[in-house]
Amino acid sequence: MNMLAILPAILAASLTSCATYNTAPDGQSFVSSTASQSNNSRVASPIISSSIAELSDEEKELYHFIMKYRKDNGLPEIPMSKSLSLVAKLHVRDLEQNAVPAPYNFHSWSKNGPWQSVNYTPDHRYAKLMWNKPRELTKYKGNGFEIVYMNSGSATSRDAFSIWKASKLHNAVITNDQDWKRMQWKAIGLGIHGRYAAVWFGDENDPDT
């Protein structure tokens, strides 16, 4: 069973287990501060070194699939972003370790990490908290826009890309179509872990590219 989550449009002028993260994906320590976390509270922004965001072979393959597809559609290649890849890697690990409770979707973030938690509702009320994750977790200054794939077994680059390509809403994000025509992707990051795959698109250049 495949499950999808996506932010369908940019809004006007803007778009469980008890595991707790103490280390980054490669075992390095997070640089963070402790604070109360919820949709209605703010936390000090932790800056996590993007040096830990190297892509796995599976993630590199997903990047290749997306770039080839864009090229076939006459679209430019999107530069790989270490910052957005870090955000993607952190998020898929959070999703894998912390079940998202109903009625929230996969753009949610748990309270078990050095970030502000997000209970992402179907009405996109807290979209800005999701868009802000790159600024919250890295030195990236732009907004981040995410597509997420979930497979009940194990996520792969080929399966994730095939599902996104076949989905009208996901395909529009990848190809800057429909509501995304006015956006120009200048950075991209990818993460695959367990049952989840995520791609983050950015509208500003990443100085750590």
C-alpha cells in the first residue's frame, strides 16, 4: 500500500514511538537547544552541520531519476543542496521512528528532535512551520517545499519516483507545473530511510551546495 502526502499549492504570498534524536544520521551530535515544542510555541533554531548530509546510492539514484525527467521535459537541472538533503534525511528518520497520529499527514514533525514540532493538518494551517524547516535546521535561508512517499514495506528510489510521476499533484511540483509554475527551483535535497522517501525543493540557492 502506497501513501502520499503533498502540499498542493502555495498559499497567497507565502505556501508513536518515544525515540528521541540525540545524534545525527551518521552518529554526529546535533547542535541544539532544549525548549518546549508545539504548533503554538517557538524554539531556538539549531544549526546542524550539513557535512553529514552525504547521499546514499539510493538517494543519488532518485536524484538522477528526477533530473533526467526534468531534462526530458525541457527543464533545467536543480543543484543538489546539502542543507535540504539534511532536512530530508532528518525528516524521513523522524517519520520512520515516530508515527504520525490522525488526522495529521506526513508533513508533520514529532516533538522528539531539535526542531519545532509540527502537527500538519489537512487545511495547511501550519504550512509555514514546514516551509521554515531548512532555516530552522541549517543555514539555508529560503523556504522548503516537500513531497513525501511511504511504502508499507520499504521505500526505494524507483518506486517513489514512479508514484510521484504518476500523481498529478506530485508531478506538478517536480516539473514546476500548475500552481508551481511561478517557482524556480534552485536547490533540491533528498532522503530515503525505511518506509519513507522525501524530496525537498528550495526557491533560493544553497551556499552549501
